[in-house]
Amino acid sequence: MELSLLAGSGLDSASPGLLLLLVTTGLAAGFIDAVVGGGGLLQLPVTLMIPGLTPVQALATNKMGSVFGTATSALTFFRRVRPDLRTALPMAAVALVASGLGAAVAAALPASVFKPVIVLALVAVLLFTALKPSMGRLTALRHTGARHYGLAAALGAGIGFYDGVMGPGTGSFLIIGLVSVLGYSFLEASAKAKIVNLATNLGALAVFAAHGSILWGLGLVLGLSNMVGGYLGARTAVARGSSFIRVVFFAVVSVLIVKLGWDVLTGR
């Protein structure tokens, strides 16, 4: 017996076993995304296992699930950390526009063009963070006034563009940018990163919805599991603080380097 998540789509059904795997993966992805980002590395491959799903439909439906989780974790962080919206909201607005531009570029250029550069950037980020063990423990802003907001906007533009082009690790890039460039603690950076990441996800989701690429039933299943994972991840990050986030950050970025590096070596 099969449980249809794709009714009306003309695609094959997902078995109960695959549905259970999707829900479990959505929980884990939501948790990881809430802490440091990178949950899509776990969730997207499982979504692609749905019989008959095209890559575009998988990307679109995966993005819908991520929006639910990111919105939940952003709200949880906001209620418990109270991040400064004067930095987060303008940064999110710029990132929203930049992610749309990135999506347009992605349609013309294959992701393989960008992957070698992203791998080198991730290695540099990991080494930079490892060599500065005290970085991100406490908020100590490096800039004030127009320079602070200008750098925040530049981060939003650059990382938002990357999210539109490729996406994996967007949350991690946002966090390390907010920590290393602006001087936020890992906890403050995670809270702001969720607001910005929500904006980039919504921009991509709007494009996918306009093209009719989203499978709403499947997206709702992923979304609900992402919500639970996102809530638990945000609560854990707030309770455990910046040291915990730093450790998870190292783990997720290391996995990103291995995954994208393998893609480069195998020509994917």
C-alpha cells in the first residue's frame, strides 16, 4: 500500500517508508538549519528520491519545506535573543533582491562554474575561524553607523546572490560574515542569519510558485517537520550559546567542503 503525497501531479506515489524518511530528514534538516544552516544538504537528496520527481520540482518543494523551518527558527530566535532589526531587516531586503538576481544567473550558467570558488572560500572560512578561537564568543561590533549598515548590506547582497545561484551553506556564510566582518557573537549572528535566510528563501519560493514547480502536499509534509526541527534547533542554540553553535558550525562547514569538493572532482 502506498501513501500518495503527490495526488494530482501525475507522478508516482511515495511509500510509507519513504514518507517516514522524509519526515525524519525534515526534522534533522530543520534543526541543523536553525543552528548554523546547511540543512538542505541533508533534505534535498532525500527529496530527490521521490519517484518521478524532476530536479526542479525537488528544489522547489525542498525550498517550501525550508521556508517553514526558517520562519519558525527566526521567530524563536527573535523572541529569545531579540536581535537588532535595524541591521537584520535592511540586510534581508538586499539579500532578497540579490537572490533573485542569482537565480537569473543560475539559469544561464551551471552551478559547476561556481563550485570550485565556493570550496576554496569554505576552506578559508574554516581556517580563519579555527585560528581565532575567541571570535564569536561575545558581541563586539567592529564598526558603527553608516559603515556598519553598509557592510551588512554588502554581506546580504553577496550571500543572497550565492543563495540564488547555488544555496548550500547560505546560513553558514551569513553567520561567519556577521561574526567575522561585523563582530557579532555566534548566537546573535545565528538570530540575524535566520531573518536574512528567510527573505532569500521566500524570494526563491515565489519564483518556483510562479512556474508551478512546487508539489504542495509534499512541501507541507516537509514544512511541518522542518518547523518542529527548527523550533528545537533554535531553542537548543539559545540554551547552549555561542560555544555550541561554533562546534556545530565547524561540523557543517566541514561536510560542505567534502560534499562540494567531491562534486568538483567528479564533475557534477
